[in-house]
Amino acid sequence: MDVVVENLSKSFDSQKAIDSISFRVGKGEILGFLGPNGAGKTTTMKIITCFLFPDQGEVFVDKYSIRKHPYKIKQLIGYLPEHNPLYEDMNIIDFLIFVAKIHNIPRYKIMARVLDMLRLCGLENEKHKTINQLSKGYKQRVGLAQALIHDPEIVILDEPTTGLDPNQIIEIRELIKMIGKEKTVILSSHILAQVEATCDRVLIINKGKIVADGTSAELRKSNTNKMLNIKISGGDTDIIYENLNHLDNIEQIDITGEGKFKLQTSLNYEIEKDIFQLCASKQWYIKEMTPIEKHLEDIFRQVTQN
């Protein structure tokens, strides 16, 4: 089931949280929704889930509009907000039964759905505990279980791994990937390595506008610069730095060690030839010149620093 966002805008007083953004997410796709704090991610998610109403624009979930069919859309969406809302004095089974009743799951199906969620979310060994006895990781699992118990077509997860240890992050990541095989998933996270490992596509928002959209590979390919690690011997590091800094098309250069530099330049410019000619003229020796593989973090910083 597709989610289609069309020209969505929302302001809070004089502050524009999102500014005419549009995108589509399809069934079986996990979209990583990224941006700095205050970029508009949570506002967008709250509008899609019908917790907020936009100033302008529209969201369609399948054929349903957030303006005309908010109740129907809420039935189709499973939502785990950033601050996981749980009734901590209830035990896990009672809480999931309570959520199932809210979603109007037929009474004869409720226990089967609860048992499915306990198994899917790895809660079987904890099922009789009250929620306030659980670790942060298991509380997140309960949050995922409540978001999935009514078998929604769309799953929206806002920072689902906040506060988890590395082992818990991997477990939740694998669970999300399994869910994403059959459902439409929108995932917000500040852990960029997790997004790169989990998501089929990445959308980056900054100051309320979409600044990048594509797979990790597509974003790396479309990036307009390249980076190199360079090691040069035979001269003073500061003098080498000054000479490198005067080459054409140098966008940024940092000293990373004795005779070692990290250099950024235009993607289509062959800076290697200029460096070779410079070193030959100064009788310096190039010990290393290797390209740095770009990661999502590099792309994120480039498109959100302005």
C-alpha cells in the first residue's frame, strides 16, 4: 500500500516546520527518513498518522485522504513515536490485549494476535512481566508489538532504537527488515549506519525541505565531490599543506598526521595529476593516494550543513 505525500506544509506560529514537500513510499519498501533535529521529520510523521493537520498539501494512504478519511488511515497505520507511550503498570500480555481491543480486533482473534506479537518481537520469555520491569530494549519491543498487533499495511517508526545497546539495535534492525518485506515502512533515525544497513531508500530533509532522495548508492554517485587520503614524505607537513591548498579545485584539506592529509575536491576533476606534478617539482614522494569511500554520513553532512 503506497503512501503519497503531496506539497505538504506546516507552520508553528512563524516557524515553518515543513515547506511544500512531496514523496512516495511503496509497499515492500523501507524508507529512511533523515534530517537534523528540527528539520521536520516528526512533524511529517505526525501528519501522515493524522495526529497533526497540515496547513497545505495532502497525504494519501492508498485511496484514502488524511483530510477526508483520518479514521480509516489510523486503522491502516502502525505508529511507534519517538517517546514510546506505554502503560508501565500493566504486564505485557494485558497491555497488548488492551491495544488489540482499541483497534477493534474481533475478540476471538485477540489472543492469537497477542501470541503472534510475543513471538515476532521476541517477548515470549518476558510476557508475564510488568512493563516497568523491562529494560529499554524490551520496552521498545513492546512498542513495536503494539504498533503491529492490528496487522497494519503501513508502519511508521520514529527513532525506534533510541537508547538501545549495539546488540539490541541489531535485533530491532533485523525485525524491521523482516516487517519491511510485506509492509510499507517509514523509519526515522539519527544512527546513519543503521539506516544504511536497513533501508531500501533514503530521504533527507533539512529546514523543512527535501534535500536528497534515493538509495545509498545513488546518493553516493550523485555526490559532487570526491575525497582522498594522501601521504607525502620528503618535506615539512605545514609546507606541503600550504602547497596542496593552492592547487585548483581544492574544496577542503585537513592534516591528519605527519605528512598525511585528507583532501576533498570536485568529483570530475583529476586532482591526482596536479598532486603528482607538485610533488615531482618539489622532490617530495607520494607514499599513499587512496580514494575515501563515501558513507551516508558524508552525504548527510554535505546536504544539511547550509
